[in-house]
Amino acid sequence: MNNTIGFIGAGNMGGAIIKGLLSGGTRSSSDVIICDPRENILQELTKAFPGIQTDTDNAKAAGASILVLAVKPQVYQAVIQEIREQVKPETIVVTIAAGLTLKKVSGWFGEKIKKIVRTMPNTPALISEGMTALCPGTEVAEGELRAVQDIFNAVGKTVVLPEHLMDAYTSLAGSSPAWVFMFLEALADGAVKDGIPRALAYEIASQAVIGSARLVAQSGKHPAVLKDEVCSPGGITIEAVATLEEAGFRSAIIRAVSDCTAKAGELGA
């Protein structure tokens, strides 16, 4: 079989994956086929990566050895019905839609396609700092899964999870950037209230969050330990922690994760 990767959809997420894959030298431009109805997006990608194959007809990507469906969840069924006669049984189909189970996607292909890898990347993939969970179907071989993992490793980190954890993962990594952005906005609003110019407030808050996240990832310390190290007895930080606790800061986040997980499950029902 050929060694090409086909993308149906080149919007924010699809475009980020394509750019990461090609910018990092993981694949050559000639290995990639991109289909999208928006000609301006295809022209931009062709200009950035000479040699890629592009088309507005989704069927042109259906013959790739790995086919990434980077479209909105609500159009998955229509896109699959459009291309399923052209997709070969040995093709590895990769989905990036929240809530869509392996069984549902396989059913839309008429049970013809068995090699399906369900994934969920997040928006930091736009700057190659993404986190992607992968859930392979039972027919996906170890080497085939690695090939798919290589695609997403080009835009961040990856983890392999069983399907029953995918909805919870969607909350934890797929949706949580929105909550982090809300937190950053609120931090900046507080700083602006206290006199710091808004642009500078965003810069400072962003770096504080980036540095804190890296400290958790690299130090190996429990987040609670790192929190305690900042909170001096009778100090200003513990005063703010008490205010956040009184407002239900942590319990609100826990509820948000649970509600998000439940909603993801509804989408796959």
C-alpha cells in the first residue's frame, strides 16, 4: 500500500497537524494529500509546502494509507458516506471528533473499515504544544498505531487510552484550554483593576501559567506540594487561596470536568 497521509479538512486543527507534520520534517510534502472545500486555504498550504497534493473533492484523499478526518463532528456521517466506497479496507482511518465512538464510525463506513484510531488533540497543537489521546480499534496493529502516533507527536505529546476513558480525557485536555483561557483573562482583569496595563497583564499572567505548568511537569512534585511551597504562613498567597476556596474554585472545576465528560458521552450515544 502507498505511504501517503490524507487529510479531509484543513481548518484550525487539521491545518495545525498538517503544518506540524511538514514543518518538522516527519513527512515530505509529496506524502500528503489535503482535501478541503475552501480553495484559499488549499492555496495557502500549497504556497507554504510546495509539492503537497490538494483538492476540493474529498474522494481524492480516500486512497491514502492513513486518512485523517479533521472535520466537525456534525458532518462526520455525511463525509464518510461521501467517501466510503473509495476507502480501502486496509486504510487506517483517524478521527479527531469528540464523543464519536469507534463503533459509530465503523457503522457509518458500513462495517467495511476496521482499522480506526479515535483521537482527541487540543488547540495548543496550533503551536506544537498539543496533547493528544489515541484509542486504537482492535484491528489496528502496533506498528500502525505508532505511525498514527508519529503524526500527533509532531504537534505535541501523545498518550494511548482505552475507549472508556476518552470522554474523561476530552474534558481533561480537549476542553480544558478554554477554562485556562478564562482563568488567564480573570487574572489579567484583576491586575488591570489594580493598575497594570492590560497587554502587560496578559503577558505576565501567561508566563506565570506556562512556568507553573512546566514546574509541575518537570519537578515531579505533587501540585499540592508546589502550592504549599508558595504559601507562607500568614502570607499574601494563602490569603488568596482562602478566598478561592471560599468561592468554590476547585469544586467548580471538578464539576466542570464531570459535566463536560457527561456531554461528551451524550454526543457518542
